[in-house]
Amino acid sequence: MAAYLPQPVLDAASLAIRQQGTTYAQLLWSAFAGVSREELESEFAPMQPADHPWGVPLAPARSRGAAGVQRQFRLTAAQREWLDDQVESLGAPSRSALIAAVLSRHLQA
């Protein structure tokens, strides 16, 4: 499965993979084990905008994924399904955005 990672996250992930002798998929599961659900929920929570001066309520801004470099994560069908469930339940805009967020928090990139 392809995911797009911002360059700083990709650099940190590549370094961790070399140092740990692991794969992107294994690093991803380690990241999910090390990052709390609350941290990820806060990452994708809509940001409440200030009200417009005329009193018009504005729609909350949503976190969006950023451009990045494609990397392949070798996942089983069950793992991909679990990841898709997390994307939906956390309100992430995409798989790539969720993967980048969890890796970034895990690696402090």
C-alpha cells in the first residue's frame, strides 16, 4: 500500500528503519503502539474558527494531508482494513495523513 510522507517524516522513518533493521510496516505498528489514540484524535479534530465579524458562523477547518514522497507499506488485507477503520474513526483525511501523523509523533519528526 502506498502512503505519502512529508520529507522530514520520511527522513526520520528511513533513519529509524536503518538503525532498527526493520521495515516501514513494522515501524508503523510500533508507532501505533507508542502513540495514544487521544494524541491522534487531537491531530485530526476540526479547528474551531473565530466567528465572522458579522456573526456568521464559519465551518470548522479540517486538518489535511500534505504533499510528500511515496513509500510502500507491505500490509495484509486485515491490516489495511484496520488502518481504514482508524482513518474513518479518527476523521483523518486519508491513509497517508494518518500514517504521517502517527510516524511523526512516534519519531518526533
